[in-house]
Amino acid sequence: MLERMLIHYGKEAIVTRMAEVTIGTIVAPRETETEELSVIVNMNGEGGSVTLPREGFDKLSGERVTAGQMEVGRYEYRMIAFPSGSPKK
């Protein structure tokens, strides 16, 4: 019920970014003139996953990451960048 309520009021407030993540993992979006950045952190020590809306690259490793589900290890953090000219979903 809480999830439905948050989704409803998010739509009412015209929230444009939603992230699909497992329990214990958070996504903090950041935006600059040149890129959109998702800072992803597993907080509960159980690992988890996040669904990326499109292809980007890992700012820490420099590797490309594909759209879709990305695993996040126990207490792991990732910084995934998307060029700001990319189409938003």
C-alpha cells in the first residue's frame, strides 16, 4: 500500500525519475550540463540489483554498462553516467 501511495503522489508531483531497485539499495540521481549520474549504493549488506534505463558507463571502472538489470554487491557502490543528450525513459 505504501508503494502504491508513493507512486500515486509521485505522479501528482510530476516526478520524472523512478528507479527499480531491490530492498536495501538506493539510487541518488545527479545531473550536470554534460551527463546524468546515478549513484547506486547497497546499504543493507545483502547485495541487490538496480534496473538501468539505458546504456551508460561506470565512472569508477570506466567500463560500459548495458541497459537492464545490474547487480550490486554487499555494501558496494557504483556511479553510472549517462550522456545528457540520451533519450530519457
